[in-house]
Amino acid sequence: MKFPKKYFSFIYKYNYLLSIYILLTWIGITGSVINGKINTYLIYTRVFDIFIKHGNIYDAHPDIFSDYYRYTPTFAILLSPFSLISDYIGPFLWTGLNAFILCEGVRKLVKNEKNACIALWIILVEFETSILGWQINGLVAGLILLSFAWARENKEMKFALAGICNFFIKIYGGVSLLFTLLYPGERKRFIWIISFFILFLFLPLLFISFPELCNLYRSEFASIISYKTDLSIMEMFRAWFKIDFPNLPLQIIASVIFILPMLLDETYKNENIKILFLCSSLIFIVLFNQLAESQTYVIAVAGFAVYWVLSPKSKINNVLLILVFLFTILSHTDFYPWNFRENFICPSRIKAFPMLLAWIKIQYDTWKMIKMGGFRIVKLRYVL
């Protein structure tokens, strides 16, 4: 007996899927909230109290939370309202906000409801992996997607606010500021960008002195430099080929490949190339980031999901979807037996490999479109 397709049409309804995102998130964190195991949330919300008391938020504070705060001083202020909310309510509001921003970013960018829902279904498990680890990468991905959509709609203030806010959450989230060069109206956007940057940079001066702020920025830089993780593409190559090498040369080569399409005239004429550049951006800032960890990959998966639903269907893209699902999305979940994860998946850094293949395919599609339009270097444009 076959069920009519209409019985399953609800899976392509955005409001239904948004509810699923929030509900699964809230179910997932309930046990941790009840048992008080919300250390990362406490890092986000308790640093403001330390900050206004003129303490160094980048020092260890074992009496309040374990691990270290590695975000900007401004981010501590942006999250200060959560420090006023009960720890039994705040985590639900915070994770719900992350889910909402990501879903809204996909919906706003993709526009077609069915395609947006397909993309969100692809991202769902990776988002839950990130948010159940109390990470904010879903929020970062959502703000990047919203930034692109607002640049496309010439909403200069919203674009600049989302991009600068993202930059002051995680520096690599500021990649969305590059989108200002893809659409007309750069002058207004640059003015808004500079204005918001100055505002966010010096916002902490409402509470602390200038020398204290300079010291905090130095501490933040030192904290980031000293912190390393193991899921960048550089770490994958080290694990596979048993060789050691500096990160910078590979990052420079990848950056040139990433930026080069923006220097060509055809990019500014073709909306499809701009979408490909967006997807490339989301994957690039994870793959070649020495701070990448499993929970960061929701950003890259969001880039791939948008690429998959908006690109022409092909066998290669379908194979990529299967590889991404099996070895990126499910790699750090209980889908695989613990021994297999610990002895193969984690040591081999296999989570990065499908995303590298996806990024290469996006570059191929980009250059194929550019070749069809013809090569022409863009003349330097004065935007201010």
C-alpha cells in the first residue's frame, strides 16, 4: 500500500522544520540543564560579571567555570542579558536563538521553501552535534547566510551589522564582509561597516578603561594563538602522510584559490558564481582553520547543503552528499561503534575529507562558469 505524497508534504514546511530544530535542541539539553552540566554556557554568560569587575576574562576562573573564554570582550557584553536570566531558562533561550538564526539564514538565502527545507534536513544532525556541545557555530553560519542575503537585497545596515557582529563573535565569521564587493552599493555598506566596527571595538569602554581594554585584546590574541584543535585539513594531511609542516603555506595557497574568483569581472555579472563563492566561503573558513573542531563543521555543512540544493543535480554531487553524510555529519555520532570511531575516524581526521572534495567541486563549478563568460580582471573600484 502506497501513501499519497501529500501525507509527507509537511517535511517541506519551514515552520514545521524550525519547530523540529528547536524541539530537538531543547530535548537534547534538558538533562544537562537539570544536572547543572552547562559549563560552556556559563563561560558565555558569566564572563560579563568578571568583566565589569575589571577582571581578566581570559584568565582561568575555576570557581565559576572550567576551560577558558576565547571570544572578544564585546561578545561578553552582547551576551550580558543572559547573565540576568535563570540558568534553568537561559540555556533554552540561547540554543533556541541559535536554531532560529541558522534556519532563518537558510530560508532567507534559498527562498524556495522546499529547497530550504531540504538544506535544513541535511544540516540538522550536524547542527545538533554542535549545539549539544553548547557551541555557537550554528549562529555564525546563520549570520553569514543572512549577510549574503541582505547584501543581495541592498540592505546595507543589516548586512554590516550581521557581518561585524559575526566578526566580534568569531573572527572568521567576518568572512561575510567580503560579500560587500559582490553587489552595487559598496560605498554605503563600507560606511556602515566602519561605523559598526568602531562601535563594537570600543563598546567595552562603557565599563572599563582604555588600557584595560588593550590588555584584554592582547590576552585574547594570546589565548587564540595558544589554542589548537585537530580537524583542519592540515591536521588531516599530517595524520594521513605522517609528516609535519607549517600551516601558513597551505593556508596562503588556499586563500589565493578562494579569493581569485572575486578578482574576475564575470563574478559580478553572474548570480550563480556569487552563490558558489558563498558556499566556498562557508567551507573554506572551517577546512583551513587551525582552530576547527567537530562542532565547527556545521558551518561547512551549511555551505555544502546550500550548494547541493541550488546546483544542478548530478551523480557527482549525489555521491558527495552521501560522503558528507556518512563521514562528516555522522562521523562523531553514535552511528558508528565507539571502537571504530576512536581507532579510525578520529585518528584519520576523516571528517574533513568529504568537505575538501566538496570545496574542490565548488571551485571547479566556479571556474567552469567563469570560463564560459570569459576572463577579465576587474578594474580597481574606489568605494569610499
